[in-house]
Amino acid sequence: MEKVFVIKIGGNIIDDEKKLASFLKDFASIDGKKILVHGGGKLATKLASQLGVEQQIIDGRRITDAETLKIVTMVYAGYINKNIVAKLQSHHCNAIGLSGADGNVIQSHKRMHPTIDYGFVGDIDSVNSSFLKNLLEQNISIVIAPITVDMNGQLLNTNADTIAQEIAKALGSFYDVELIYSFEKSGVLLDVKDETSLIKKINPSAYKKLKEEKKIFEGMIPKLDNAFAALQSGVRKVIIGKAEELNQLISGNSGTSIINE
Amino acid sequence: MEKVFVIKIGGNIIDDEKKLASFLKDFASIDGKKILVHGGGKLATKLASQLGVEQQIIDGRRITDAETLKIVTMVYAGYINKNIVAKLQSHHCNAIGLSGADGNVIQSHKRMHPTIDYGFVGDIDSVNSSFLKNLLEQNISIVIAPITVDMNGQLLNTNADTIAQEIAKALGSFYDVELIYSFEKSGVLLDVKDETSLIKKINPSAYKKLKEEKKIFEGMIPKLDNAFAALQSGVRKVIIGKAEELNQLISGNSGTSIINE
């Protein structure tokens, strides 16, 4: 099967103009089929504060009220997504930017929670893999903004890590999919302050042990849960590592490899 | 040849939630291939004023400085475009929202003018008709935001009427294209305050005469110039009329028909 790279880029890289430009140059140079899923960065928070829209955080989670949804739709699906696509075009990488609503590519439903109202936050129901496949077969690279849509045409703010995972899984039956979570760290670290404490490989039993010993940084846990879930659903390889080392992540010479056995 | 409708919707309709919802329901119900080109409306001006970004108007034209470009990219390609697509999806009309950067669908260059610096404003060089064709052949409706891109990855604010015209012309070799400019008026009016003074048909010689007699409302002149240019470049039919009467515009029972002879 042909290879497809599904690459998530974290918010900290998006906030850094130089790092983002360098990352996009590397992404454009990847030979073959590829999908980029981007998060939001601090731009939405900044715009909300400029507009006097108060950001509500409950249990460390941002609540997406109607005004916040408007802001993230503008920033994620508008500003960030179109600037990434334009930059890739300038590197002769033909790209298309999509939200989940476009081509009904990611359908979701509003998150239901017994005690917390997250507002306009979506949990994913399905990925339109045949539409993605059609674009990839035209050698068009796809850039996904973390905004999805429900059956009633309601846009919903959606976690970009989960989008990357679901897309990787959905394409697993057609392609040899490698899922790469790229961000500001070198990968999964034993000591979050020490970049040399990189764990090169991690399997489920090692993960369990590290979690029990509380040696995994809390922020990494959802990423790793996502990674193992992806592996169990037909994704061939998952790598977590530094956005600035994209080429090495792809060649397998950097980052943490998440493996099944 | 198969028919394709290229429909431009004006800013006044976008600003009116009810009228927009009703228009999108009508658009979704059109049988066959269709493209919607939307303008901006007052939302961008409102956001600019909220953010304290001063809007410079020279000779009745808005100057697009860097901050304004950021705002129109967010509002046009983000908020308006994605909300239109989401609404169409809820009407079971599979749609995709594109800026000119996506799939390199509309390439432009920064406008050069001997005395006025318009800022980040684009004049169109080319339309990627084979990409549009591929989407239309999948029965996906296309929704275009008036933001284009130059060769260097610079996003540019671009007139939506002209985008509609250029797309209609580019598709003229593959399809039987009808170009519809829909807005808040019934069509081309002899008296702009009197909706019953509608001109049902207008050809180049009648247009010339009406212009000489100053009977054409100034704001209509660029639209009509666009319309005649489109007819001369392979577009079969151009109609100008009321957005609320989209079905009648399509069936030819409303609006002003622009004709060649």
C-alpha cells in the first residue's frame, strides 16, 4: 500500500512565525501523500481578549460559547488555515484547506457531559475517507482546521489531536498510514525539563508502568492514549516529536516511536 | 453541454440572517452543478472597528492594509464561508468552501496603480478550472470566498463580482454556464428607488444609450461591465436580480437578462 503521512502540528509552533515557516518548508518537501492537521495557538485567545470575550476554563478545558466559536472559526478555519495553504502553494506544494464541514469531511456531535456544558465542542462521529482519498489521489496535500460540523449544520470546536487520530484511522484501510504528532518537545520525555531524557520507543506495557510511576507528564497522556488507539485501529506507525525535526521524524531518526508490541 | 450555475451573492444578503438562510435553502435545492461566490458584508467593517483598525477609503475604494487583510481573511474565508458550507450540508447539499489559495483555484497579483496603493488587493491572473471541474463532477457544490493568492503565497483581498465572472468564463469551455448576480434589488432598474422600473433585457447598444443618458445607477456599472465581458468570453447567460427570487432567476422569470444581440 502507498504511504500517507498524517501530521499534527501543535499550537506553540503556529504561534512562532519563524518555526512555522521552516516547518511548512519541510512539510512541502515531503515526497508523497500528506495531510496536515493544525491546532489553534494563542491567536484565538488574544483575539477574544481584544474583543472582550471572556474565556471560561472549567477543569482545565476551555468552554466554547457562541462568541468563542465565532472567534475560533475565524482564526482556525480562516486566518491560520488559509495562511498555511498559501505558504505551501508558494513552495509548489498544491494544498487545500478544509474544515470538517467542507465535503462533510468530519462529522461530529455536540459533546454531552453529565455535569459540564462544554458549549460548542464536537466529538467525532465519522470521517469522509473517500473524499480525502480523491484529493490525495490528485496529489493535493490537505490542511485540516479543528472545526467540525454536526448533522444540523452547527459548527463545533474539536480537538486537533483527535482529528489527526480519526483521519489516520479512517485512511488505514487504503494506505500505509504514519501518524506524526509534532510539537515543541523532542518527544515523550522522562523529565519534561530535560530534552535528553527522550524515550525512543514506548509500548503499552511500558506506558502503563510509566503512568503508574507518574513519570509521564500529564499533558502527554491524551496524546499517548490517542496514539495507542490509532495503532489498534489500522495505523501502521505513530511518532511523537519535535516539529523542527520533521524530516528526521519521517525518516525515523528522531522522536518517540509508539509501538504495539 | 451540462449546465453549471455560477451565483454571486451580495453583502447585503449575507448581513441579513433570515434572507441568507432562505437563499441557502433555495441554492441547496438547485438541481445540478453549482458554484456560490460570496462577498463580505458589514461583518468585516464591524470587526475592524471593534479592534480599532481604521478603515481607509480612497476614491470610494477600501484600502486593504495588513491588519485589514487579516480581518477579511478571518471573516470571509473563515466565518462566512464555513457557516455557509455548514448550512448547505444541513440541507443535504454537499459543499466545499474554498479561498483562491485552496487547490490554487484563483491566482492573482497585487494590484498596481500609478497613484493609489490599494494595499493587499488582488487582480486575477488565472482560474484552475480542472480542479473546479473535478469537484463539480463529484457533485460537490463549491463556495468561494473573495480571498486569492499570488505566486509568493501572499493572500489578497479580491472583488467577488470579478471572481464570479472569471470562474464563469473559465468553465465556459466545459459547461453551459449561467452567471447570476443576486443582490437586494430586483435587477437593473431605470429608477433605483422604484423596483417596478426593472429592465428585463439589456444588450450592449441599450446599455451604451442608458449610460450616456446617465440612467444607470453608478453602482451597477461595474456589474454590467463584468456581465458583458463574461458573455463575450463563452458564458451563455448572465442574469442580475433579487437574491430572494433565486428560483425565478434560474427559471428566467425574474431579474434582468444581459444579452449580446
